[in-house]
Amino acid sequence: MNLEKELLKSQALVQCNRIIKYIGDKELRFAELMKLFFKGEYRLTQHAAWPMSYCIRKHPILAKPYFKKFIDQLSDSNAHPAARRNIVRLLQFVEIPKRFHGKLMDICFQFINNPEEAVAVKAFSLSILSNLAEIYPEILPEIKTVIEARWEFETPAFRSRARKILNQV
């Protein structure tokens, strides 16, 4: 399969599932997808992001070699919004190496506090912080403060995710 050609065909769910099935748990095929994802071309990154996040959700071990690149991408203010959204989506479901915890917490708090950030990115960031709070319970007061500060300005989707987290605090 010519993965780049397939990614550029369409972004339909059927096509996404076809790519996910092709990649499966194969590290070399996933590496090819990641190369295309990080290539930086707007449309290609956008189309690679969706199957990438679902491949990792099915096979979390595939994420292991890419954590530094994920964090770097999240730190890049010029990164494609689809890249940010799908990286934070997948980071909800994987065990994040300890050396990235602090930087990722900072990034997630920045996303939540940014009024311009997409709602999905904020919601996924809340989940990541909630997961990390199991290891670092001392961040719970900050999570609560940020949620309360953003509450009146956010969408029902944000509030729904935030409410679930506040019920756990």
C-alpha cells in the first residue's frame, strides 16, 4: 500500500479504518505513517493524524518511540490543529514516560487556559491532567482552579468533561 497516496485520497471513516487495518500492530508500517504525520505538509498531517491516534489507541506500544516528537509538536505554536488534537487524544490512553510528565502538564494547562484553543484539545488536556493527578495528586487544586476560572467561558463539552473530573476531586 502506498500510504501517502491512500492518506491523500480522502478522510472518510472507511478510508481511515482501511489504513488502521493495514498498519495493525506493525511497527514499520506505523513508522511510515509517523514519518508522513511529522512531514509537516498541512493536508498530509491532517489526514495522517486520525488513523495515527486510533492505531495507538488499539496498540499503545506503538507510541513509545514518538513521545519526544509528540511533546515537541504540542509545544510548536505553528503545529497543525489536527496534529495537536490527535496527539492529546491519544495521550489520554497511553502510559506516558515519567520524563515527559512535567512538560506535558505545563502544555495541558496552557491549552486549557488559552481561549483560542479548540474545545477538543482542552477536553483531552483535562483528561491527561486527571490521569497524571493519580501520580501527582498535588496538581488537583490547580486543575480545580483552572476549571473554575474557565467555566463560564467554555462550551458544554468542556463543562461535561470538567464536571467528571471535579466529581473525582
